[in-house]
Amino acid sequence: MKFVEYPDRDMMMIDLANVMAGELNAALHANDTVSLAVPGGTTPGPLFDGLCAADIDWSRVVVIPTDERWVPGDHARSNARLIGERLLTDRAAAASLLPLYTGDATPEEGAPALSDRLARHLPVSVMLLGMGGDMHTASLFPGAEGLAAALDPQAPAVCAIRSPDAGEPRVSLSLPVLQGAVARHVLITGADKRAALDRARDLNDPLAAPVSAVLAGATVHWAE
């Protein structure tokens, strides 16, 4: 794991957007299309504001949520909606979005088709992850129903996750997909998240601290 500390959040968002843009452009030199996996939520919003204006052939980029609440794409809590509103604008409006919601009654029903749909876009070229204070990443929550299956080395690309801490039922990219990304970044802010990261590294137990399973080979970006 590489740890990068920044003097402030604004500088972190600008620098990381530039790094990810460079990685996407490098991937495009070697591939007809590339994939970019990103979380929803508000934390990466300022990064998206910079990345969406990057000089990239966005028409060859497929954007994939790292996880999704099992709600329609126009729902206020949909990660796909947040990504669409904040990232898929400006130059990045030319990118394609691969949503992780199928309209099936449950995520368990929809996950197999999503795994099949995602297969042609793997490995993910560039991945951005966050981390919660409970040491979850994507929708891999400690103690969640479905967590052990999603952590299995042979797990399908997309797994159903249910946790009382997660609100709605969800789907998440599985650990093999998260670990397989060519470039992987973890974005965290604040003293509490820094302490949670340290706890996760000390525990080194993916069932108790799922983020610990994605740290090897990742770059963690932190600012107070």
C-alpha cells in the first residue's frame, strides 16, 4: 500500500483527478475501450468536478459504479444517478454508464446478469474506492449477509449484499474485481477515517475490516 498525505482536500482532489486522467489516457493507448469504476456519495464529488473536464477520449470509457443500492436509476439514493450528475458532464458526458440495477425484484435475482454484463469490461482499468468509518468499502460491510461470498476468490463479478448498516439491499463489485483493477485508489478524508484505516491494517481481517482486502497494491489518498 502506498499512502499519500495532502495539505488540504482541494489539493488532493485536483492531484488525484490528474493522476486518474493520466491512467485512463495510458490505458486508452493500449485498448479500444477502458473501464472506470467509481463510488457514489458526496466525498468524491470535487474529484469528479475536475476529472469530467479532462482531455480524454471519453467515448471509449465505460463508467461502472463500485456498488449500488437496489433502487431505480432515477431514485435520489441511486449511485448511478449521483455519478451521472457529477461525473458524466462536460467532456465526460461522452462516456457510457454501466448501471448496476436491473429492475429485478431483488439484488439476488439481478446479480448474475450483471456479472455477465460486466465480464467484457474486466479487468477494471482505473478504480476509485472510498472507505467508511466501519472499514467497509464499496458495499462490502462488516457482518453483512453475502460478505463471505463476495470475498471468495472465485466470487462472481457482482454480489448481492444485505446489511442493517447499509439501508437498502445492495449489489457490490466482488473482491476479485476490486483486487483485479489495474490501477486502484482509495480516497479518505478526516482524522476518523485515518484512524479507521489504521485499525483495518492492524486487523488485516476482511470479514471484520473489508477494506483491508483491497489495500495491497492500492494508493490511499488522505487529507484532513
